[in-house]
Amino acid sequence: MGTYDIIIVGAGPAGIFCALQAAGQGYKVLMLEKGRPLEKRNCPAKNDGGNCLKCKNCSIVCGWGGAGAFSDGKLTLSSQVGGNLAQDIGEEKLRKEMEEVDRVYLEFGAPEHVYGPSPERLEELEKKALMADMKFVAADLRHLGTGHSTKILQEMYRRLQEDGVEIKTNTKVSQIWVEKDTLQGVKTQAGEEYRGKYVMVAPGRENASWFEEEARRLGLSLSINPVDIGIRVEVPSVVTHDITRDVYEPKLLYYSKTFDDRVRTFCMCPHGEVVQENNQGLITVNGHSYADKKTNNTNFALLVSKTFTEPFREPITYGHYIARLANLLGGGVLVQRLGDLLAGRRSTRERLERGQVEPTLKEATPGDLSLVLPYRHLKSLIEMLEALDCMAPGIYSRNTLLYGVEVKFYSSRIEVDKNMETQIPNLFVGGDGAGITRGLMQASITGWMIGKAIVYRIKEERSR
Ligand SMILES: Cc1cc2nc3c(=O)[nH]c(=O)nc-3n(C[C@H](O)[C@H](O)[C@H](O)COP(=O)(O)OP(=O)(O)OC[C@H]3O[C@@H](n4cnc5c(N)ncnc54)[C@H](O)[C@@H]3O)c2cc1C
């Protein structure tokens, strides 16, 4: 069904940046994406009272633009956030690639403004965090905003098409095609075969389990990443104002007193909304801030990282199991007031109505998170909420809303070299689905680097 120089599987930021790097140079590039084009990515739940219909290809996380398409697009310009690339390729190289990728986002319409604290303010926050037993990690950040993200992605689509990249949406790759240890291309669920000299696979977190199965089938080495399980916390925006006003996304790290587990804040959404997310039928919680719509609340995730050791090798299954428990009890996302959790009782609609924080996720079911989260996780989360209260008084209020569960499935990590090439020559993997990154910026960087490596390789071959 066609022969290509480069085949890219997955049109999230990793896939798109690989294509941007390779496009317009006369190479035959094919992008295969199982979800829909951006303008057709509609969540039917919006017309069905918010009830998730558990679509096969969830439009929230699949389709042109990938998982981040409808996120508020926080591009973190720090090497310490959004993945482990700093360890893999070195701080200096990462900085350089980040500058290039950031320039591409700017070229496609990202706002010029970068959020970040002044050195004096940074020192003040670091000191406050230390006194509360936490570490403050500053990350400069470019905020695309939800509306803006989609415009940028649409513009990238237009440019790639203009540059001759063939883009096929609604096309699911079922197999990475390898014969006698030689990469041939890919096969799709519909039975099509595409030959390609180079293949870049970036399936994102949503389809990481498919990729893991493929990696095992192909005999690629895998290592286990931690699984992050926690809750989304929602408070009135005034409570967090002091730490969000000129930092935008404060990252706080804490080691719990009882278990010495690593707990961290993640994805702070000032004036944002709590949303539900469908992970192949499993409903978890997340958060957004919109550029043009502001609520009176701020939400953020609190996540406990747990790395499992031998013989246990299934952290993703463990995370799924806990999320399934929440779904079993609440039909989806559960919400509980901190006061109710501490008093050992479930929240009810009436109790929530008496609270001071109006939930922004209306579909969440009032319930009891202590029936879902393991003691170890719950204890660590409560201890961090107490610590946070020293920095932002009001967080440890009985009215604070806790939504559960938020789970970050960091895919098993595929062994790759510095160019993200696997043990199978010419097969490259990037982004979140390969367990290498955890955010828009670093995912984009992997694609960008892979694109460079492939183009370099092709040029060398052709000059011989
Ligand atoms: C609600 C939400 C908000 C977020 N907000 C932020 C944020 O503000 N800042 C930030 O840095 N990060 C954010 N993230 C995370 C960010 O979106 C991801 O880190 C990033 O999108 C990962 O990029 P990726 O290209 O690796 O994978 P993805 O973006 O997940 O893209 C993978 C694509 O591959 C497709 N695919 C998978 N398997 C196949 C297959 N077999 N065949 C064909 N296609 C396939 C999928 O449909 C998907 O479109 C958010 C995520 C979500 C869900």
C-alpha cells in the first residue's frame, strides 16, 4: 500500500515535531493516527449530560495533536520538568533542543510571554517551601491556553500538508512490521501494509500498553517506570494566589513523614476546571485552565510516586486497578471534602452544598476516597496537604475538595540510544508512550531529535 522514507505512528506532539523536522525536504513522509482530525475531535459526553460513553478512540486524548490538544498547553521551559531527558541526553543538549522547539512553537503562534518568578521572589518561595519541609522547583513556562493550542496544532497540520506529508487519521497501526530482524514498515488494523525505511512510533500514554506488547513481541528491552497515583485538589483561587500569582505553575516536592514516599504537586490550574479523562474506558481526573474563561477555583494534582521492585512488573495494571475501584464505587470520578475524609465519612450532595468550594466537575460522585486509595497513598497525601497549608494557608481546610483518582501511567521504558533509536535499527520511539517523557515540551523534543537523526541518516545514505 505504498513505500515511504519515514513512517510516523501517532500524531501527538512527538509525532508532529518529527514530521516538522523531516517535511519539505523531498522525503516521502507518512503519518498514521488512529484518532480523528482536530476539527472532528468531539467528545459525545458533552451532549450526553457529561456521561462518558467510553469511546474506543477517546477524542479527548486521541487524534491530531494527541493528548495535549485540548489541554491549556503549558510548555514548561525547564529541564527538570516533564520527563527524564536531562539524564538521557545531558542538561546542555536538552537546553539547546528546548530552545529550538520553543522557537518552532513561537513560529506557529505561541504567545511571547513567559511566566516565571524574579530571582528575589524565587528565593522567597524556596525559603517558604523549605520551612514547610518541601522543595520548590521553579519552571519558566509558556502558556499556550486551550484555544491557542488548537490553533497552533491546526496550523502545523496545514504546514505539513503543504510540505507534502501524507497524513492519515482514523488509521490504527496494529503491528510494527519486522522480518528477520529488519524493519519493513507497519501494518494497520484495517489490514493495510506500509513499507518504510525509518519508522518513528509515538503512541502516547493512552496506547502505551499496545506499544509495550509490541516491544515484548519484538524482543525489545523494557524497564519499569514508577506509577503516580493521587488526587486532584480544588480550592478557592484566593487560597493559592500567593504561590500562583507570578509563578504560574509551582512544583512542590515532599517526602512523606510516615512512609518517606515522594509526593509532588502537578499541573496547577489557577482559575481552572477539574475535568474527567477517559483512559480506554477507565475514568480518571485531570485539570485545565482556559485562556478566555476563568473560574473562582484553582486545582492541582497531588501524586504519590511508587517504584515497584522485583518480582512485581506491572505498575500500570496496579494503577488501573485503583482507578477501576474509584469507577466501581462512583461510576466515574469521586469527590470528597477533606473534612469528610478526616472525619471518616463519605461526602454527600448535601455536605458538598454546605461547603465553601463549588465543584467545577459537576459529574463527580460524592463518595469516600478512603475506600479506594491504599493507606500508604492516603496518609502521604494528607501529610502533604498539611505541609502545603504552611505555604498557602487554607489548603488544609475541611472545605477543600479532593477528586479521585488521578493516575499517571508512565509507560514502561523502552531501551533506546541517545537518538531514541531502539535495538531494532531504524526503529525510533519517542514521547510519553515510550516512557521517556511526561509533558508537551519534552515529548516534542524527542520527536524533533528523532526527525533530525533520521534526516541526517537519509542524507548520509544519499550522498554515498
Ligand atoms: C487533559 C490533559 C492536559 C495536559 N496538559 C498538559 C500541559 O498543560 N502541559 C504539558 O506539558 N503536558 C500536558 N499534558 C500531557 C501532554 O499532553 C503529553 O505529555 C503529550 O501530549 C505527549 O505527547 P506524545 O506525542 O508522546 O503522545 P500523545 O500526545 O498522547 O499522542 C499520541 C497519539 O498517538 C496516537 N496513537 C496511539 N497509538 C496509535 C496507533 N497504534 N496507531 C495510530 N495512532 C496511534 C494517539 O491517538 C495519539 O493521538 C496533558 C495531558 C492531558 C491528557
